[in-house]
Amino acid sequence: MTRLLSLLTVAFVLLCLGLAAATAIQDRQAPGKPIGKISTQGDLIVFELDEGALGHTNLFDLARHTLRFTPESGGYRVENAAFAWDADFGSQVAPRTPVSLHNFSFPFSGGTWDTLAVDNTGSIGFGAGVTIGRFDQLQNAGKALVGKTPAICVFLKPRMSGPHSVKELDDRVVITWTLTEPAGGIQDFTWTPTVNRFQAVLSKDGTIQMSYDDVAAKDAVVGVYPAVSGTDPSRVASIDLSAAKKADGPFTVVYETFHYLSLPNPRDLTCTVLTALGDRFDLLAYYSDFRVDNQEAGTPSNGPLGGGPNGGAVTGIGAQQRNLASYCTQGRFQWQYIQPVYVGANQMQEHPPAGISDANNHNIGFYMHQLGERTPDGGIPPYDYALSQIGHEMGHRWSAFVSAQVSGEKIPLGPTHWARGLHAPAPFPFQRPTEASAMGGGVWQDNFDGTFTQLDDDYYVPATGYSYLDLYLMGLVEPSEVPDFFILRNLTPAGRDANGHPIFKADRTKIAIQDVVAVEGPRQPDVDHAQKRFNTGMVVMVEHGKKPSRELIERTNGIRAAWIDYFATVTGHRASMTATVK
């Protein structure tokens, strides 16, 4: 479990580092422009996209279909054949275990292969596994695979998991996957596992057959990708596989990408809202009736770091105001989601399904009993996942970018999220007695023997408060109110305590707020002049010609009310949040 959580933490940090780099690239791009029509409904902003503003979907349509790729003239003829399925799956293979062929070698990509790299994301690699960026849009990933690792993508979709089985016969090998999309987490689209069962048959003569029995997912890359040098571009084909005929081809590479709507340009979102309603929002959060081409249900965030109603830049927080005009703001607008959160995602549900539980302490199901103790009916507070997301992402307006100067050494406390070893308890916890900052770090108990017990980790589920350091950077507490804290480095696992909390050996470095000021300068405006009242525009997005669904309106209004309460609670009522169009 410790290794699993460590890997999750690393993945989370790498994600945000990548998003920070992506944000830097976006900030060098052209200014935003309106891409839709704006109206209001109560306290919500209704955003109707222009026709084709985010492209078009191409959803998976091959369930109960079989594709056959027949080798010819250095390429493949492809056809949508009669559905065929081998119900005898053979033996299950352990994850990341190479599949060895004993009866024949499979001809592919100019060679013959007796070892296959079969991945639990629905692909077969030759010589190496098949990888795409975790947050690449699938509509782009299909083309990007051309000329890379030789591969067969039976149903390539990141974040899938589950078993696969192999059966080798004299003239063919049958590989069958039974996978689920990720379930139960804040970034997931389902609370319970889904069924995605598909099969590949690789024949001794080079024929490839792909069959789809039961597939819940609607987005993936499907195709055949030999990596042959000097490939004629005219023989690289992106086609509609459901309409493929035996006469189609031969193609050296042939594929189809199934995907949702394209990701929006975040500055286009801002400019659409602000051009219509004026520069009256500090923050913007977007929710939608449609999915976008992202494997995660949540959203990163960015913005120009405007100065609020009084204008002017905030300094001393390790982040600089930038590109106000690109976001169509005169100086007030500060931060936002960069894409909408889908109404059907876990994080837009008021509560998890009844009776849900989870062994993963990064999922809300792990905390059902503990959180239920604070409500009269034993249920957890509403929209907990949504609050985790909005509290964390909007917190990036101020955190976590600063460093500290200690004994001549400049120590980064982030970047992007507080370092795992930063002691960052929340003085105004949202719902549990002991909470680490929503921006990362942890709550660490010094055992005074060179070891430290982690009482709360650096993940933002369930929804948590902000640390003293966050509140200082937000302009809500005086420097003198920030207690000395510390950072642990060179963390080494050293067991668990009687309550199951992880224990680590580590090197401890004491930090005072003046050590941060020494690097970043004082926070300006100071606590007496800093903004205390904020307004979030809650935006519901629909496709062209459509109206927001009842679920979208109700759930966004529910998140709106919960966000107002959350922000007041975790700032110790030193700041307030509204969410109004006025």
C-alpha cells in the first residue's frame, strides 16, 4: 500500500508539473476569443457553444464487431467482418509479463516476433510497450503513434486495468482482455468497475483479427501500427473502421481514434464569459453536459493572476501577474478551470452511492464512516469530491510556488504542490480533526528519534482546508501568525504505527515565515489591504442548440452553495466567497 500511494503521489505531482509547463506554453499563444453565447439562469452563467467550437465527437461503434487485417504487399487490407469470438480464453497472464510464443513466430513490421508486450491498456507492443501521454487527447494520439514502437492497438485507452488471458494454438495466438475503466476516485467517471471485453487473434500468416464483445468505454485508439522506415504517407490511413470493406487498402498503417469533444482553449472560455458579462469575476468554474477528450474527469487550472476588484498585482507569492489582455480582463480576473467538468463524473455527484467503501485512502469511499460521524443522518457532507477539486484548483491562484532561504540554502517548498515532506496542517480544517493543506504537504508528527509519523498525506481527498502558509499567501493572516514549520527530506519508509499511519526516517529542516520572505519578498498587498471578498462565476456549458439539463443545473447549484460554505470555513471566516452573476 505504501508503494501504491507513493506512486500515486508521484503521478499526481508529475501531472501538475506537466500542466504548469502546458500553462506556460498556452500563455505565449494568441489572446482568447468568444466561442459561444452567454445567458444567465439564476446565479449561474449559461454558456452555449458555437456550432463546431470544440469539433465533433467520434465515439466507439465497434461493439459486437470483428475487424480483420490481412497482410498484402507490405501492408494490410482491412474489413469489418462477421463477429467472431473465441470463448475459451486460455490462461490468465500476470501484468507486465511478456508473452512468449512457442509454436510459431508472428510476422509484423518487417520482422518475426516470438515475444509480445501485452499491456493492460489494450495494446500489443513489439520490442517495447506502447505508451502515450497520460493526458494526450486521443484524437491526436492516434496519429502520433505512427512511426513509433511497432504496435497493435486493439483498444488503447489509458488508465484501464484488469486481467488479460492468452491461448496459443499451432497456427494462432488468442489474447483476451477483460478491463475496467478507473472507478471510485475523484478523477473517475464511474463509481463501480465497468466491463470492457475484447480479443485479438494473431495468426501465423500475419493476419490480425480484433473482436469486441462488450465495451462500456467510448474512447480509444484502434489500429495496426508497423514502424517501417520510409513509409509512404499515402499508405497511412485514418478510416472509419465500422465501414471498412475487404477491398480497402493495402495500408501500411491503418487506424481510427474514438474520442469526445476537443479540449477548449482556456482563454476562449474566459473571453466568452467576460466579454458578455463584464470583468466581475475573480474565479471561474465550468461544468458541462458533455465530455471532453481527457482521460481524467477533473480539470487543471490557470489564469492571469489579476488583482481583484482593486486591481494591481499580488507580489511575494512566487507567481507573477501575466497576460491580462489575453484573458479579456481589465485586471480583476485571476484564476479558473481550463476545461469543464462533466455532469456525469464522480465529482459532480452530491453523494457516492449508498454502501460504497474503498481500501484506497485517496478515494472518498475510504472515509465514509469517519465523515458520516459529523452529520445527523450519518451521511457525508454533500459534493465532497467537487469541493476537493475546486478548493485545490482555485488554491493554485496563490499556492504553491514559494521557496525558503535557510542557512544559505534556497529550498523549494513546491513546486506547484507543497512538497510531500512539508509540514502543512490546516488551522481551520473543513471536516476532519487533522487535515493537511489542500495544496499538498502533510501533517507530520516528530517522534524525536529521527522518525516522523504521517498523520495526513499530501492528497486532497477528502476535501481539506488550507495551511497557515497558504493563508499567508492569500493575504489572510499576518506573518507573525504563521507558526514555524519544517520540511522533511530524504524520506525513507520505516513501518507503521498502531493506527496504521506510515512512519518515515527523514532529515528535518526548520522553516520560519521570514525564511520565505527572504526569497520572495513580503506579501503585498499585506493583510490589512489584501482582498477578502471573492466572486466565482459558476458556468454551465452546453453544446450548440442545447439547454442545460436539470441535473447540470441542480448539481452546479449544489456545488455553488457548498463552495461558499467551504471557503468561509477553511479561511477561518477571514474571507468570504460569493458566486453570483451580479
